[in-house]
Amino acid sequence: MRYFLELSYNGKAYHGWQNQPNAITVQEVIEKALSTLLNDKISIVGAGRTDTGVHASKMFAHFDYEGKLDSLDLVYKLNSFLPRDIAISKIRKVKTDAHARFDAMSRTYHYRISTHKNVFNFDFSYQLQKQLDVSKMNDACKILFEYKDFQCFSKSNTDVKTYNCDIKEAHWQEKNNELLFVISADRFLRNMVRAIVGTMVNIGLGKMTPNELHKIIASQDRSEAGYSVPAQGLSLVDIKYPEDIYKTDSDIVSA
């Protein structure tokens, strides 16, 4: 049987999602916990990669297991076994060919900027105590919908076959000394959101105009775009899947 895990994590202590040598990752920690509790070698496949220090309030991963599985019991045991910065919220049976990464229809990220020093959220926002022109930043957001190729925002030397992404939503909100950037797309390139936000910040600071974004995107050159903002402000907050990937008798277990 194949199962989907729905989970969340505070990425501060981890070198991103995906396994890598000589560095602790979220995937590694969950795989070790599952393998121990199920007494079997379990590998999980995530819906995507998050970089070092990036958080997720809703992440998905799939794994296969041939034995009998009590979803309710496993959710409880996993949350008892895992460190406090990783939590499993649901385990759900899916079709055997369902894939956490390839079946995802859209992903949504939030990026938070604190415009006033806040001692309670510095682990989850970019502390930038400067005045930003949010109206101009939202004008720049509208330009994103005119393009598909976002190579200019991609980390260099990646192994992707295409730089095309279909951006479905992008806008800034301002509330209580905090700016929130919301962006949804069918897929994202490595470092893409942080590079977009860095470019938007430059627009908000008046270092460039919104219309200059056309030239940046057309250049397909990472050096033309803005800086990558710090990782701690970024969170993966939602992933959408088609409902028909789930088994009709699926166990839906919430922690």
C-alpha cells in the first residue's frame, strides 16, 4: 500500500528537506522514525525540496508499506518519537501510483517581512526595518503573470529540464507592521521565491521600478534579479492534489 503523510516542520535546525551527506534533514529524520516504528526500511518521497532554514506548515510525502498499518496509532507514535520541530497531522491511503511530487497541482508559499523589530517572530520573518512601497510591489506582482520562464530567479547549476512555471497567485498584504507575500504556482524553481521577494524588496525601496521586472525576466540571468532574502521568512503553506488519488476507504487521521 502507498500512504500520504501530511506534516509540518520548523526548518531552523535542518539543512532543508532532502537527504544529503553529512547534514541533518527533515526527510532523514522522518525516514529513521518510520523505519524504527515499522521495523522495516522505509523511504519517503516529498512533494518538493525546501532549502536550509525554510519552514513548512503543510508538506506532503509518500511511502510504501506492505504490512498492516494502523494509521491512528502510527500518527500518535510518530509524533511521540519525532523531535518537537516536526509534526505529523495525517496519514492517508492513496492509489499505488499516486506521487507526492508529480501529482501536486499547485504549491503555495508565504514570505513574511517584519518592518518593525519583533522579538517574538525573528525565527519566522525577515526583519527589515525600512519603509517599503507595497503598492509598487503589487504592481510588480501583476507582471509575473505575463511570463512562464523564470530562469532569472532560479539558483544556478540546477538539474531542471525546464524553467517554466505557471504562477497562479502573487500579491502582498500589509498588517500590523508585517508584510506577507503570497505566491502559488504549479511548480517552483530552487531559490525562486526568495529571489522574487528580494527583487520585490528592491522595487519597494525604490531601487528599481516595477517595469524593470520585464527586462529582468527576459534576461534569463540570475545576476540581473535581486538578492535572495533570508530563509527564515519562507514557509510552504499548502499543496493541492486531485481528490481521485485517494482511496475511497482511505484512513484520514488527524493528530
